[in-house]
Amino acid sequence: MSSSASPSAPSTDNHATASRSQSVAAPAASSAAQQPSQQLLSQKKELRAALKEFPDFPIPGIQFVDILPLFASPSHHTTLISALESQIAVFNNGRTPDVIVGLDARGFLFGPALALKIGAGFVPVRKRGKLPGPTEEAAYEKEYGTDFFQMQKDVIKPGQTVLVVDDIIATGGSAAAAGQLVEKLGGNLVGYLFILELDFLKGRDKLTAPVFTLLSDADAKA
């Protein structure tokens, strides 16, 4: 599922954003310097308009915000990847990470395309038992118990800069586990990038690198 939910009915799986999208305006030195920021704002507006909402799904009281229309349309998909690229440039001072790490499973929807667009490698983080060969492992807590993420040991070289991406941040446990794996392998974790955020769950408080959200639930309903 790919979703967002109203703060009045929390759900930690696939839910939505807060008004904490953190694009940083470009310096006002020239209109040319401001152009990437203006383009990003325009892209966000298009993407927000494409989101669909489904009340009382998957259970009564949940307002489900579906991100799948962003991938169903080639135009929206292109805009999404471009906006994520622009967001990286904004918060990382234009420096491209060496590796994009995508979380199982919705980080796989856009992580490889984003990595290809910016000229970075893509590395998947998967649930325990899904990857061959030697792996590194990190645990994280879910509402029903402990789960485990794994990453192959040779996929990140010491000193490589790494950005972790996923569709949504809720409680932050799975993203924190991915960050731990990056650091265990010697990577330099430069940040986390999400499409949506459930900010009332304060998941970003668990993360040790800068966190940025492309879209906000409040803006999506504006």
C-alpha cells in the first residue's frame, strides 16, 4: 500500500504527511539562482494534485492518501523523479550522493529511477532472508513485534555518501534500521528523503541524519 492518513486516526504503515516538507529557498542573489526553487514548488503542486484520497480505508476512520497515481502517469512519474532530484540539490548543496538506498518495498518504486537520473548507484534494503550472500542485519520495532532489515555486505564501499529513500516516514523505525546498515558498512549517511510524512508520530526524531519530505498532507489538501 502507498498512503497517508489523517492524524485523528493514526496508522503506522502507509500514512501521510505533515506540513514539514523542507525545501530551502535559493539565495535571492539573482532570479537565475531562485529558478530551481520555483521549479520545485511548481512540481510539488502538480504532484499533490495527482494524489487520490480514500476515506475509511483500510479501516474506518483512516483517510488513505494513495501515491500510486504518481506512477500510473508517465508525466507525473517524470515530474516526481525530477522533483526528488531537485530536492536533493536543495538540501545537499548540489552534491550528488554516491548511492541511493531504497527500503523494501515501496522505496523500490522510485529509488532505482532516481539513482539513474542523478548518476548514483542503487542498493536495496530487504527483509531478512531475501538477499543472497553475506549480509549485514539491523532490527527495528513494528506495532506487532520485531522485524529485521538486511543489506549485502559488499554493496557500499567505505566513505561513499548515501541517501536513504522511502515513500513515507511514520514511526521511523525501518528508516533508522536502514541508516544503521549504511553506517555498519562504512557509508557516510548524508540524509533521508521521503515523499510523505506522518509528522505526529515523530519518526524523524529517531533518525541521525537530515530528514526531508517532498510533499505535505496539508499542502496536498490546499
